[in-house]
Amino acid sequence: MDERKANYPESAQAFTEAVNFLPGGVNSPVRAFGGVDIGPLFIDRAVGSKIYDIDGNEYVDYVGSWGPMILGHAHPKVLEAIQAAAEKGTSFGAPTLAETALAGKIIAAFDSIEKVRLVSSGTEAVMTAIRLARSFTKKDLIIKMAGCYHGHSDSLLVAAGSGLAERGSPSSAGVPDSIARLTIVIPYNDIDAAKKAFQMHKDKIAAVLIEPVAANMGVVPPVDGYLQALRNLCDQNDSLLIFDEVITGFRLAAGGAQELFGLTADITCLGKIIGAGCPAAAVGGRADIMDTLAPTGPVYQAGTLSGNPIATAAANATLDILTKEDCYRRLESSAALLEAGLANAAKDGNIPVTINRLGSIMSCFFTDRPVRNFADVRSTNIKQFKRFFAEMLRQGIYLAPSAYEAMFVSLAHSKLDIEKTIEAAKNTFLKLKN
């Protein structure tokens, strides 16, 4: 009998039905579990650090809806805020006090942000940031880093050109080559490649777009001095520095990676946590840049659900908790404990593993070498990761179903959760050895 049908029969049946109605049976590709050769679990509910599938299985969850659930699932104060907002109406298409309150919290947390535009997704935030940068600088080209994901807008679904610092080529069907060529793709953590790009395309670079801590190829922190060097290059060339902090904003610190590294971006993109599981994101930056947005300026952007009252209620409740309690010390303590336990388990099992962690996000790469860019990630043992994922799932640990994603630790993860995870890892690494 098929192992999936034996272990997860309800999910297997649900997926069989879903593919008749949804492309690939899902509404976002990674949910299909294609990176682990198992097939997706269908989730019924979640609370705290736990998530439950429709087969009745309980898991300690390290996906956290891909980052937003920093407080854990179904936090009582967030649910209370959502319920109170919903009782007044789900959408108005008009200004509300909650939007201004949320913008004020974001501006207070980020020294680089003077004004904010609320949107509905990280993709929309980054798309808007790029349009702002091109208009403000009167230049067209964007530099992005290989392996950094910034949403699915056309100009960012781009692969590196045939030579270093050359213009990109489409990485998805449906993206015109003429649009892809407006983006230059270079390796992450390679400042020499960035310098070469500026030299090759002098006076044409509108902005450098980067995840300050890469988290969409797995977690890859910046090497010492890298982000500051990018800041300097942008200043020297009258280009803007865009930080995609959709994952790191309010995750690594209240002021995101910028607070952690003592840097400021010209434009910052936020998402995930500021929606607390609801569709919400934001783009913010210097007032002179942001004021070029309509209706005060010539850069057009609009959204029916931007600043949605339910999403802003959830966001305000979440940020109130994160900025008023000792949250980041607690997250660091839990994540450090998990990292140490996983590293020791791999060592005891004699399995080569490199763990990259910053704050409450981390990745386990199956390699004995450092992982500093996308090429390093792609050279890791993906087959071994797939076995690791399946074994951990069987023991009640829910990890991202891809070797190119992060683990997220939440405030709801208890010491008992982490101990269970470490014990499962010990058992798994011993199996991988055999």
C-alpha cells in the first residue's frame, strides 16, 4: 500500500480531489510538497506551537504560515482584536484610525521609515518599492541577488545572465525578456560582483534590492561588512537601497535587520508578521521618496483591500505585544537551544550538517561546508534533506517541505516542544546514518 495513503489517508484523498479544481491542487507551489516527494498535508486547525492535519495528527510547527505566526497560532489577544474588528465590518475601502495607528507603530520601530503605504502582500510591497525607486532616480535597472525571492512580479522572476553582472533572463514562463533584462542578478554576499555591476551599468542602476538576511534560499546571513558596502555603493552611485524585510521585519528585532546591523535602507518592504496571518504588508521609507506616491505624487499604486480593518486589527495587536514585552530575548533563548540540540544530534549521528541561524530563523543544510550564497545551498545534499523531512514528520515535527526554506521559532514554542524536536532529530540522524 502507498505509504502516504497509509499514514495520511484523509490528506491523500483531499489532495486527489483538490487537483481537479486547483492547478496542482494548491494555491501556492511550495504547498504541494514537491520538494520532499511526499504530497501535502491538509491542515484542519492550529493553536500555539501546534498544527493539526485532517488525519488527526499533531505536529510541533516550525513553518508558522511561512513566518507570520511569531506569537504562535490563534493567540487570544489577536483573535479578540480580529473578532472586534469583524463585528464592525470586514472592509470599507475608506480610511480608518487603525491604519494610522499601524503606520505609526511601523515608523516608531524603523529609523529609516518616515512614511508608510499599506498593501496586501509582500509581492505588492516590493513591486511598489521598485516603481518608486525607478521614478525617484530616473533610472531603470535593478540589482537583485541570486536565490533571494521577492515575490512573483515579472521583473523579479529572473535568473542570472550568462556572465557575471549581466542583465537577467526570465526564470518563469510568461515573463517577457524585455522586462527580465531590466534586472541584474548577482551572487549574495559577493560585494565584488556588486561593484562590477555598477561599473558595467554606470548611471543606470535605480536600486539594489536585497533580503538583508536571505531567508528564501534557506537562512543565509550576510558576511561582515557586506550590507554596509552595499549601502556605500548605493550612496556613491545615486542609487537607492531597498531592504526586503518581509521576513526579517519584526522577526529579528522590532526594527528588523536594520536595527540588528545598525543600517538604514532608503525603502523597506514589510509583510508576514505585520499581518499576523492576515493579508497585510507595507512599503515605507524616506518622506521625500514616499511622497512621490499618488495621490501626492506621480507614482501610481492602489489596492481595494489595502489597510483592511481585520488585517490592521491583527497587526496592531501583534505589534503591541512584540514591542511591549521581552519577546526577542525569549525568542533568542529558544532558538539557540534548538540550534545547539540539532547540531549535537547531527554530530552524534555523524551526519554533516551546517546550521545557519540568526535570531528565531534557521536552516539545517546537509553539508560540511559553510553556506554563504545560493550556489552553496544548491550544492547541499537535497536527497538527505528529503529523508530528514519525512522522518521528522512521522515523529510529529512539521518543517518546511523544501530545502530552500527556513525554520521559524515562535514565542509559543515551549522547552518541551524543543526537547521533543531534538529527540526526533536524534532518532532521524541515526536512521540517516544507516
